Amino acid sequence: MAIYVSCSTGFTMKDLYIYSNLFENLGTNINGKGWALRFTPYPMSDLSNTVTNWNIWNNVIIASTSTSTAYGIQLPYGNASNFSVRNNIIEGFDQGPVQNGTSGSGSNVSIENNIFYNNGNSNAAAGSIAYTNYANQNNLNVDPLFVSSTDFHLQSTSPAIGKGLNVGLTTDYAGNVPGNPPSIGAYESGSAVSVPTVPVYQSSVVASATPSLLEMTYSTTLANIVPDSSAFTVLVNSLARTVSTVAISGMKVQLTLASPIVTGDVVNVSYTVPATTSLQTVAGLQAVSISAQTVTNSVTLMIPVFSSAAVANATPSLLEMTYNLTLASILPAVSSFSVLVNSVATTVSSVAISGTKVQLTLSPAIKYGDIVNVSYTKPATNPLQVSAGGTAASISGIWVVNNLINATKDGTSVAVTLTLYPNHVHKLVNVLLGYASSLATQAATITPEILRISDLAGNLFVEKFLETGVTSIRIPLNLRSGIYNVLMLGNGTVLTSRKMMVY
């Protein structure tokens, strides 16, 4: 393809833009020579025409190998002004890459940031017009390193990449967005190389696992250039929530909030482009401001659930309640807890939180054989809760495992038999106890007596304080199907045990 422009006497040709084209396989013109772009008056001797604001940008112009080709571009004759030849690759012309007009006058002419390779005239522009305000600079005389002789994409090591002037083009020959600065030629880069694009906001979310972290996702990877937190505004239920820190991770902007989002919160986020350190790609393309974008609140309310309670032999003054989740260090008032020891209220001196445990200090201490239960009433302020805000429910009359042992046990062995029926058990179990010697002589040795039912993993389901001498007990049950251990303890010693099957 070639372009030949002629202007008749007295006319003006203006505002001509020729950009992002491929000129190849050029034939000969009417004078027997080949040009890609030629501009002349008609007739040639009449210089009364005027040309102004002509622009030849980001073209690839390759001479034919089978014809006599003169110049890649012949600039205008006559009264020429404000024309530019920028970011072009011109290769293989006999007489040179650019021929200036041979007569007339010219001003504001620029031949800049081109690659001239394997042309005559030592790859330099030639001509006789005396231009004013003439820029002929930053042109490279190097091999542009095309992908092939027929594919004019640039190899990854091409000297043309990023060496052009920004002339305002928004796409290259293939429709890709130019870099900043752009490349020389019709293609921004090699066909297999991704071209930097402006980062576009996609979405935002707060995940259930990280309720204090708001993540904004963009369309492309961001440079690790972190805007100040003041560039972001987060509203939670229409009230501002402080952004403590900002971080960049790939395509995501991570905003750490001063307090966590909870289930049901309505959240939106805004970003205002700051004067410095804005969100941008490694190529320097900046993200635009966004306003009041809806944030997906994926936070599921995490509720701490009571698991068990126990008093350890080593710490008889400490009752520990265990929950299924780590608790926040927010302490309810001691009045929120009630502890009964042998059905009598005991004093809770203090409350502490340690991981998943609530620690109640009691006065007086628990003793071996004490039957203990605990209750918790959720208070209006400072209830038991996790850091995400979910609060524990009230519990009432929960049996506490008393793991204290009697340090002064009588060494006399007592033989006791334990019989369960029916066994397989459903809703009710009968327990028969038989003693091998007189209770009158053994009562002090086996008191207090405790019956415990636990699963094979050691989880306690029933703990019953027995009256010494009773030989028949009926216990209603509400247990899942399985095998359980039934133990009888006397004065801190296991006297006997049986396996029980529940269906």
C-alpha cells in the first residue's frame, strides 16, 4: 500500500493524520520510483498551495525488495507548517527514509523517535527546504527486531519497545493499549506479550474468616505503591469506619478496619485518587476514583458455644468453662455467673478469659466429692463473645466435672459389684450395687460415692452423688446410640465399672 497526495494551485490541505498502518510490498510510482507516502503540489512548479497540521505516527514502512524504491516518506513542497513524523519504523529504501520537500518553506517540523534501518543516505533525512523550528532528533539507526519478515510485531528484546513519544494514540494496529511511553512502530509489543492496561475496579468483599479486612479487587495486577489510608472511605451502616492500614497484594487492595464487620452490616467503600502514591500498575497506569461502591458482606456470625466445665485437682479454687471458639478479652461482671456447690451458692471472686476458657476463681475452694454446677446469664454489657462480635448464650445448671481426689484415702480395698439392666439401654437404666462387707464398717472408706457415665473418649454426660448404702438407683438417660463407661467411685477410688450399650 502507498499514499500519494497532490494539491492543486491555491488550495490548502490540513489536518491529515496517518497512524498505525503497515506499508509493505510497495510498487513504483509514475516516475518509476517507489514511495510509501508522497505529498506534492500540482503542477510541481506551483508553490502557492499550503499544507498544515500533517501527522505521520506509529507506522511500519517497508520497501519492496523487487523494485527501485526512493524514500519512505516525501514531505510536502510549498508552504508547509506543523507536521510531524514520529514513532515510525522505515526500512530498506534506496535513497533514504525521509526526503524533505525540495522547494518552498516550512516551519514547526519534527522528525523524532523513529527507527531508520537499512536505508540509503546513511539512514538520515535529506532535502533542501530551509525549515524553522525543525526537530530532527532521537531517531535510532538499529534493527527493529521484528518477529519475522512478514510479522511486524516486536520481539521482546526490540529496541523499539518503550522508545516512542506519547502522541495521544489510544490503541495500536492490533487494538492494544499503548504503554507509557509507547513503542515505536505499528504494534505496541510482541504478539504474545500482554500490554499494560488501566486497572479497573471490579468488586469488594469482607470474608467471614477475616471480618476486619475489606478487599477491593481490580482488573489487573497493581504495583506495590500504597496510597495513604485517607484516600479510602468505608461506611458501615452509613457511619464512617476508620481504615487503619492499607496493603497491596496482586490485584487486591486490602483495607484493615479499626473494628470488625458483623453479620448484617451494610458496607460501602470509596477511593479518591490522591496527589501522590495513587493506585497504579507497574507501567504507571492509574486507577480512577470510585464512590460508594457496595461491599459484599460475607461475615457469618460466629457464636461461641459452651463445651464443658471442670475443676482440676491441682487448682481446686478455679472452675474452667470451655467454649468451642477463642473468646475476646472482654470480661463480664462476676454477677453474670452462678456456681452451686452441693446445691449451695458459692462466691465467684473473679473472672478471667484465656483462649477458649472462662476461668472463675471460687471462694471457698472445691473439695473432693463436691457436686458442682455452673450457670451464666448473658449481661447487657460485656457479654462473653468472640472478636467478630458473636456472643455466647446463657446456660443454666450445667454440671461441672470435679476432678479432685482424696489425698488421705483409706488403703482398705472394698469389693463392690455393679449391675446394669436392661443393657441395651434406651431411655432408662437401673443400677444395682452389691457390697461384699458390712456397710457399717466400710462407710467411711467409700464415702463419698459418685456414679459417672462417660463416652469412650472420656466426655462426661452424667455425674451423680450417691447416698452411701443405697443399692438400687434408676437414672433416666437421653444419650445417642453407642457404648458408654459407667464408673462407681468411692472416696476418690474407682470401685467398679461396666460398659453400657445405648440404642
